[in-house]
Amino acid sequence: MGETSSSGGECWVSRLPDRRLARWVGFYLDFQRIAPVPETRTVGALNSVVVVFDLDTPVRYPVAGSPLASVSPVVGLSSKPLTYTRVGRERGIIVELTPLGARALFGLPLREISGTRVGIDDLLGARAGLLREELQEARDANHRFRILDRRLSSWLLDAPELPEPVDRSWRSLTISGGAVKVDDLAERAGLSRQYLATRFHREVGLPPKAVGRIARCHHAVRLLTGTNPPPLPRLAALCGYTDQAHLNRDFRLLIGRTPTALLRPGSATDLHLGSLFSLRPTPLTGTNLEAGRPLL
């Protein structure tokens, strides 16, 4: 089952992948949207790898040196917001990959694409072109999702895996909202803290402490935008911040907005918060709260 949302000429259809792909793929999001005039948007810090398959050629420009390819970008984990400008019609599919999935699909440590302007064609070559053709010829969003299930299953299920201690540590940090200490992760893995942190950084693209910090901020965003959100001082305490000022500072550095500004009508912020494990079932789609679309 998927979830559909539309507003102001924009349409979003989301679905979780086939259950066999759950460890590799977080969600699919089929989208169409139109910007009659240039619009600048911000992508909040990422704790997963986001791949865009553009089905039309968009008019999209990175801003202020953001490492964002103009067409079909692949965006690795990032510890700061990315900014881009778009105008005209966009049509495509967003696929969220876990580090395990990205390592299997691209066959390289994610540090090699972290902070780099790279597109899906650069990483997959002819496979990307063939998949894009299939997606363009599909009847509708559900048909495109089935194509992704089939292709990704054939590419990922028997591919080389992320080192198990790294994969388990990333999942622990993500599911806990950053509440697990790096020392505890190293102890569970039977490794030194330094060795785990070095290997983690190479394979995932960010150090474990940075991943935990982003996970904590994402947890705060979910609570803030959910039903009956707590007051900001309570939100800070629930998510492990020292105080509200600490919460505000992390939001500005990671999301590009304070919690209050994020909730204002027209906040041009794209948030990809993942949909893993205990976070399911939450097929989160879109970014504009005032338009009635839940956050991604």
C-alpha cells in the first residue's frame, strides 16, 4: 500500500519497498511538482543516501557550492543543509537507501561520494539509463514502484555487504535517535572506539558522533511535527539536548531553520527522515506542512 498527497499542482505518492529489500531501501517517493518562478529550497542534513531518478530534465541549480548534481543527484550523508534553486516542472522518483543499500548498489565506501556532486549515471552507468527508460514508460507510480522492486532486488540482494559492525552501529544510532554512545557501540562490536570510528567514517561517509547528532535532530523533527507536539523546552529534554538553546542551535546548523521557523507557512525545507524499523509504518512524504503533506 502507498500513500498519496497532492496540493497546489504537486503530487506525491510514497510506498515502502518489497519486504525483502527492507534492510537496503527505506522508501520510494514518486513526485510531480511545478515552480512557476524560481524557488530556493533547503535540504536538511541527511542520515541516509537519497537518490533522485529524474524522469524529465529539470531546471535545478545548486546554491552556494552545495554538492548537488543538477540532474538525478545522489546525495550521501551530510552534516549540514544543502541549498538548491528550482523552476518549472519536475517529475521523478526519490529512493532512500540505507548505507548498506548504497554500499551494495554503488560498490564503494560512501566517504567517496560524501560532499561530492555526483549523479546516478556517474555511479551506475548504462544500468541507470535502462532503469530510467523503464520508469518513464511505466503506466503509473505503482507500476514504477514494482519496477524498482524488481531491479533493486536483482542488484542488491547478493551484492557485497557493509561490514556488520558498521551496519549495526548505524542502525543503532538511527533507531535510538542518537541516544547510544559511541563507546557502547564499540564495546558491543568488540572493537576499539578509534577503530570503529575510523571504519564507520570511511564506509558511511560521516563519523558515528555526527550520525548520532543528525538522528537526534530528526527525532526532534518527528515529535515537533507530529500530533500534540510538546513545548520546545520539553522537546529539548525528551531528545537529549541540554536546553532549548542547544535544540535551536542544532536545528539551525542541521536543518537550516529554527524549530519555530520550520513550522511557519511556506517553509521551503526538504526533510528526508527515513522510515526504518521501529519508525515504520510511516511512509513519510513531502515537506510543506501547510500544504497538508506529512514530512519526509
